[in-house]
Amino acid sequence: MVLKALLLEIQMRLPSFSRVCLGNLRHCWCQLIQIRHCPDQKLKIGVVLSGGQAPGGHNVISGIFDYLQDRAKGSILYGFRGGPAGIMKCKYIELTSEYIYPYRNQGGFDMIASGRDKIETPEQFKQAEETALKLELDGLVVIGGDDSNTNACLLAENFRAKNLKTRVIGCPKTIDGDLKCKEVPTSFGFDTACKIYAEMIGNVMIDARSTGKYYHFVRLMGRAASHITLECALQTHPNITIIGEEVQQLIAELNEILAHDTVDEGSLWKKKLTDQSLLLFEFLPQAIQEQLMLERDPHGNVQVAKIETEKMLIEMVETELEKRKQEGAYEGQFKGQSHFFGYEGRCGFPTNFDATYCYALGYGAGVLLHSGKTGLISSVGNLGASVEEWSVGGTALTSLMDVERRHGKFKPVIKKAMVELEGAPFKKFASLRDEWALKNRYTSPGPIQFSGPGSDAISHTLLLELGAQA
Amino acid sequence: MVLKALLLEIQMRLPSFSRVCLGNLRHCWCQLIQIRHCPDQKLKIGVVLSGGQAPGGHNVISGIFDYLQDRAKGSILYGFRGGPAGIMKCKYIELTSEYIYPYRNQGGFDMIASGRDKIETPEQFKQAEETALKLELDGLVVIGGDDSNTNACLLAENFRAKNLKTRVIGCPKTIDGDLKCKEVPTSFGFDTACKIYAEMIGNVMIDARSTGKYYHFVRLMGRAASHITLECALQTHPNITIIGEEVQQLIAELNEILAHDTVDEGSLWKKKLTDQSLLLFEFLPQAIQEQLMLERDPHGNVQVAKIETEKMLIEMVETELEKRKQEGAYEGQFKGQSHFFGYEGRCGFPTNFDATYCYALGYGAGVLLHSGKTGLISSVGNLGASVEEWSVGGTALTSLMDVERRHGKFKPVIKKAMVELEGAPFKKFASLRDEWALKNRYTSPGPIQFSGPGSDAISHTLLLELGAQA
């Protein structure tokens, strides 16, 4: 069940602005917003960073702050400290121009810090109400991922139900890139994190090509969705890339077959797999094939322990090659080197894209609150065009939501956007991977640049998704 | 015993040049070199990359090539494939303008690849002679670390003893930064590798400051010398930095005490430690203190297994804090997160400094060979000034050498430059670390930039060492 709701889109034209001169953006907004609200109104707005860090969070706050300075003089912006717990405990700081200045265009969430608490129980909602009343909040901006924006939506409903004046606006944050839909084309931080990981992967590739001594196995940060891995593959062209969603589909089909059919020696059962899954199955080494055909756990799922995949794969390759050596089928030397790139990517300096996108998200959140909107997520569209052509607005959080059964209860949640096997980014990857597998088409993109050629480039994923939409 | 020899220094003025326009350098050289040699002489030169990769190697080769194009038209440059083995097996490629072009300013050694073989035995020297004769080599440039440059020196001697016309020039390469002396102020690759590691460390620091969830423990690549760690500390200001040389000195003093004295309960023995070592000893957690006082191995050395130090330290802190918790002396929460930054730094795009420095090293090697010099290491001086003021020349490899006992024989070797505890970089670090320890002075330098402010900055280590010399 999907609850569709009103999509609000305020079309506005943003001028191009450089990282060092974000101020330019403001004047343009002024003219367009004049008609929508009373310029004399002073607002009290709170902002909170929720969950794991993503590059650009400081620019969202800078965007909100600058909007208030420009269009609602005398307004106050409170930064809640340490995530949602800061709202519940009313721990905050009043953000000033001087306080914000050193954090502009910087990575991390250290301006007001973040946290993973949730506002869920009736007592916690009550605490949030008390803070909203105490600070006389006109609005609250929640910068977070899928769960945090779900929370923002519930908070908006709750404040409205209690007749509080406090409006709530969400902002799409997560390096994982799994909070997106047509109106919210990407979450901030994804662009930067992928470019940092791609730099490291590219360096390791050149290292491999220079000596031929090691085979490198890289694991990247992320949860269920594999957008980061897919994007990094598109940027660097590794020999083999494992996309979780593809493996998941194969596993789902195998589960079905193992539950209802007999696995015959003649491999007739394989005909029940879809073409895509059969291709993948045949591509996997025999040891993994066998593991996938083993007994399921009590829930009918593959029993994969939470081990370090990159090290497991190295060991599996070692075992397989040793076997082949014994059989006289392999004479080479295999040395595996494992890497995990994770925390390095969450707090880097935002790319020009993330810096600009975040500032627009924040400025847009200011507009939405000033216009009296609530329960929306700040959305910036037309991202494939130059910044002057971007459109800014808000999308009803409910339109992103679905109902899931969690802990025995139906709950409205924002559905995680997984890598779609029919989507343009995966199809592009699938069309190239055979060539990459054998021909070493390594590409090393180098460090993120803030000026010069390519410094404003958007991710392959976003570019391909926008292209497919157009 | 140190063999001091003639220092040859050709003073030349280099014009400033950008990464994308290295060609400018050439015209300036021409005027200065005219008087030194016959411009009509055609040369046959070989070049080899030896040992682990370091960013900038391709620019050394580009510098040699451009020198030959400019000043000895019709010359040939051979690239030996896969390191010194390429010389012994006469595996080479003739380098052309088109072949070199895509590698200019790029990281890695993939243009001709590298290897770790050494030319050591009489048979191997014979093979090298055969190659030199077969290709009619006028010169050979060996791009490598301390061992490879030792090898270059022996090769130069050998070719001269055999009356071959082949001259040999070395170039100082190693990210470890342990190949340096007054005339060779730094080895190439050190600058880039440290900046890549410092970017990652800085990101992790901002991550730590944003959540306060983890204590991060970072291990960096390197052998005995700790220049990389010291440089990264100066760039990022971590709470605690372990400099191997300092620990080594403490261990050496402890070995002496344990061998000759009784370790009394009253700690009178500590008075035999130097002030520096006593300070360090007291600074260490008790568990490590105790480990240092344990029995020595048969050679009288501390028995430290080759384990992952960063993970060992996390476990030690966990154990200590658990003990304190039991005693009621600690109430906090400790979660350690380990990192190893290594291969990511060896093959990155060279910084502007390394790109320029390498090109000058290569161009200088061309000059030296054209002038008939042998047994020198290409040296670029006055690096603290703008590029126009750099001086270029050669230093006798023997002047860098010492005699060490290896495998039961006295052998001439280039002594590794360790971090000097009386040197300017370490003293700077020592003067600041107490403040860093408690006050979280984290600095995140961000990704390497190729244009804009700071893009031409040299390392703290080099800057401090040059300052101390001046």
C-alpha cells in the first residue's frame, strides 16, 4: 500500500555559485519568494542532524541560516545538539553567523553533532512538544535518512494534531544513496562518498597494474542497497563487482526452487531461474554455487555469517586455486590483498555538487517553512542541468512512504530505494562488465577537485537515472 | 665509516610550470646547458623503475625523455620492463612521445612496470653488461629507493671497471621518505603519499568529532622509518602518535638496563633512562610498560610479533578500561575502530610538488648523462623557494653510503634516514603533542588539489628541515 499525497513544487531559478561565494544564491531567491509570505515575519527554527554523517550537512544548515538572514530578518536558528536526543532533552545552541562560518563547505556533522536516537514513544513525542513550545518553534528541519524522515513525517502529523504552530521539513541525507524517488533524485553525501572511495579504488588499481603482485579485494561501506558499489564500479571499472541486489534476486529464486522442487543432477532445475539469475549463477565459482544450494536456516534464508566478505573471498579463491594446482590446471601465483573503505568517505569535504545541492536543500527548507508548509521533504530537481536551471521545492513525505510490518505491527516507513536491476545504472554496468572482467579497463579518477575540469561533474548513477527519465 | 666524495652541483634556474604545461621548463634548460656538451651528440639511454611504487615516477621518465628531445635530438630512450629483471633479461620498450603522453602527471609505475629483483651476483652483473653492450647504452637511469641506488652505484663502478661507456645515474624514490641527505632533501612520492593518508586521517577525525562514537586507531604504511607517520601527525594533529624511532631509543636503553642492572621495585632503575625516554615510558599504558620489561629474545630484543598494531592497541585499551571499570575508576564507553592506510597512497596522482620535483629529477638526470657523469644521484635543491629558484645537479652516490654488516659480510649500503629525535620535524611535533593529546586539535586537510590555494605547498617535514638548515 502506498499513500500518495500532494506533491508541492515551487519552481525557482538558482544562479550558479562557487564554493567560496555561496552568498550569490540569496539575492535571486529574494525576488521569487516575495510574493509568498510576509517579509516582516520573524521565525524561530530548529535544525537537527540525525544518524550517520554525510558530506554537506553543514551546508544544509548554512542554507537555512542564510535564507532566514535574507528573507526573515531577526529570525533565530537553533541547532539541536547530538541528534534527536537534543530535541527531547532541549539541548541546543543558537546559531550565529560567526559560529556557522568555519563550517561552510566543510565535511562532517561536528557543527552541532549527530545521534541515532529516535522520537518514537508517546513520552518522547511529549518531550519534543515541550521543546517546541518552550522555544516557540515555528519550524523544525530534520536532516536525515529514511528512518529520520519517517520520524519527521510523524512529528509533523503529531504537532499538527496537537495544534502546535511548529512545521516540520525533512532533508534527504545518506551516503548510501537509498533515499530517493522521482522528486528527490538523490540523497546528499552519496556523490562525495563515492568519489572518495573511487579515488582509493583507482589508486589501488594503478598499484595492481604497476606490479601485478596482488589481487585486490575491496569492500565498501553500506547497508542493504548497493548504490555505492555500483557507482564506484561505473567510475573505476573493476574486473568483478558484486551487486547485492542481483545476488538477492538469485537467492530468492533459489529459495523458491529449493522449497518446492527436487534439485536434479541433470540441472533441469536451473531452467526455472530467470535468464539474469542463471547467468549470475553460472558466473559464480563452484564453491559459492554449492554454498547457495545448502540447507536454509529456519526462516528459509541462506546462512551467511556476518564475516568480512573481502577476506572470505580471498580465502575461497586461494582454496580453489590450490585445488587446481593439485590437478595441474593452474600454475600461477595468487596473493590477495583486502581493503575496506568506510569511515574515510563519510566525513570528507563535500564535492562541488554536494556543497551546492545541500545549500539549495537548506535554502529550500527555509522557503517551505516560511510559506507555512509541513510534512514535506526539501527537493531539488533538474539536477542534470547547470545550477541556474535547478528547481527547488518540497515533496510530501507521505508520498515516499509505504507500510511495512515491523516488530509485529504495521508501520508507515519510507521504503529504501534498492539498486533496480532494470534501472539505467545497473544496465549500463551489466553491458560493460564482461569487457572489464578480462580487459583491465581500470580508470583512476584521482582526488576530488574543487576547481577546474570535471569539478562540477555529477555521479554516473544520477546522470544515467536522469537520462533514463528524460 | 662514511665515504665522502665529490659533490657536483650544477646550478640552474628553473621556470615555474604548471602540471598541464610541463614543456615550459625545457627552453630554460637549453640556454644553460649549451656550453657543457655537444648538442649534436645522439644518446641511447635506458631507464628502470625499481621497487615499490611512488607517485611521480612517470614524470621522472617524462623529464628524461623531454631532455633528450630538446637537447640531444635523435636520441633513444629505452624503458626496461618490470624492474631490474628487465635489464638482466633485456626486456625493454623504446619510449616514444605518443607512448609517454598518457602517463604524464599520472600516478603508478604502469608505464613500464616495476620489480624488486636486484643485480647482485657476478652472473647478474654480466647480464647487465650484455644488455648495455647490445643496446649500446650511453646511460642508465635507476629510479629507486636506498637499495636500488646502492645497486646503481655498484653498477656504475662495474661498467667503468669494464670500460663500458654506460654511465649510471640514480633518482631518489620512496614514499617512506627515508632516502635523504643534505643534497637530496627528499625522496619523491613522500609528499603525495602523506597528503593522501592525511586526507583519510582528517576525514576519520571529523567523523570521530561528529559522533563521539568511536576511538579510531590508524596504522600507516612504512618500514623502519616513521617519516610518514610524523608528517601525517604534523598535518592532522591526532591525540596520540607513536613514532617508532622514539620507541626504539627507549627499547635500546631498556635493553641496556635489563642486561646489566636489577629492576628494583622502587623504580630507581628509571633514573638511568634519558629524560626523553623516561617521559615516553611514563606516558605509555602500564600494560605496554610491562611488556617492555619482559624477557628478551635470544638476540636481546623485545619480542614483538608482527601483528596488526592498531588492533592490538584497541584490545589493550579495552582490557585496561575493563579493569578500571571493575575497580569503579571508569564509567565511559570505549569502542575502537581500526584502519590501515597503505596501498591507497602509493599510486595516487602526484601532487604538484611531486609532479614538478620528479620532472626536474628526470631532466637533471638527462643533463648529467649528457655531461658524461656517472655514479651520481640526481639532486634538486632549494626546494623551499619557488620553482624558478630550484637548483639542479648531482650528488655522488658514494657520499650517501656507509658500510654495514649484512649476511656476515661488510657491504657498502645507503644508510636509511630515520626520524631524528633532535631534528626540526620531531621537535615541532614534540612541542605540540601534549596540547593535541587532550584538546582535540584535529585538522582535516582535505583532498589533494592541483590548482588554487595550497596546491603547491610542500610537506611540513621538508619545510621544517629546510628551515632548520637555513
